[in-house]
Amino acid sequence: MDVDVYDSLDGQVALVTGANRGIGSEIASALASRGATVYAGTRDSTAVTAPDLRPVELDVTDDESMRDAVGRVDRETGRLDVLVNNAGVGGPTGPLHENDVGDIDAVFDVNLRGPVVLSRFALPLLLKRRGGRVVNVSSGMGALTGGMGGGHGPYRISKTGLNGLTAYLHGEYRSDGLLANSACPGWVRTDMGSEAAPKSPEEGADTPVWLASFEPGSPAGRFWRDRDPVEW
């Protein structure tokens, strides 16, 4: 799709969750290479060693941690142009009736509640300028049109909910200039995806990075894979 994207993100600020490895690390590095000041959120800030990233302690299951991370971005830069909700867990693989309730809660906390609450804390900064972007790293396994069978119940449901967050943010804040989109990175060679996956983390990061580079007025409220909108 032909979309206007920034040639450079110089002067802009991004916050990426789960940025210490896999797709999140690639997203953070790619945004920094385009000129953005990137806060790389992770539970252990010492795990981020790249000199062009700003490590920030951020646990998406801890409200104060999320609030403090956004507060630091505000204190140091006074702005936030891009929020990438990337942190996620796979959870139990069997059908729902075999899943432990504690495991269900753990998946929802990371994959859905975390992005909702972090978005809530980040919105005042994102809305200071038209064209703020929220990119939710979702999955085709959460697309209602793709069929929802095959186990991985909590993961699928949480990603459906994440797409719902995208739709809500678009409906509520598009008139304020916010661009909210979801991305399916595909099956990627990460700790979650396994070495059998066909895509590299860099390839998985491509669409989220592209969405994070959208100029004001670009398409939003959509679900994307390989830079094309898909049904969800």
C-alpha cells in the first residue's frame, strides 16, 4: 500500500516494550537507526546494551513501573511520538479447559492488560501533537476471521483483545490525530516462535517499524501483515 512515511524520525521519541530481545529489540534498533530517540523498555534495564538506545525499566504487569517509565520519557524529552506495545508471552498451548487459571491470568496481564494500561498512561503525551502513533504487535492467531481453534486459547483471546484496543484507540482518538494500528509479524525465529520459524526477527519487525513511521493522516485502525491490511 502506498502510504506517506517519514524519511527520518529525527527529533521524535519512541517507547518500545519487550525491547531487550527478539522482535522488540529489532524494532527499537530500527527506529533508532531512523533518528528517533528510543526508550527500550524491559524488566531488566541492564539487558539493553546498544549505545543508541535508552534503557528504561518497564514491567507491563506493574502499574507503577509503567507510570514511571512514561514519566521518565516526559521529564527527559517532554514528548512521545510512538508507543510500540510489543511485550508478549505465549502461555499454555492446550485447549482452554486444560489451562490453569493462573496461566490464563498471566497471559492476559502481559498481552492485553499491560498494553491497555500503558496506553492509558502514554496517551497524554501521544496526544500533545497530531500524528502520535500506537503500534500493537498482535498475531494472526487472534484474528476472528481466521478461525480460532487449535489450542493456545489465552494467547489467541489476548491478541483478539489487543486488536480490540487498536479499534478502540482509533475510534476514540482519531479526531485528535492519533494513529493506532495492529501488526502481525508472522512466524518469527524468537524464543516464542522457535528456530523452525521462517522469518528472522528483523523481518518480523519490518511492518511494526513501517507503521511507527506513518505521517499524520495515514491509514489507521487496521490490522497489517507484510505492509498490507488484512481481515481481522
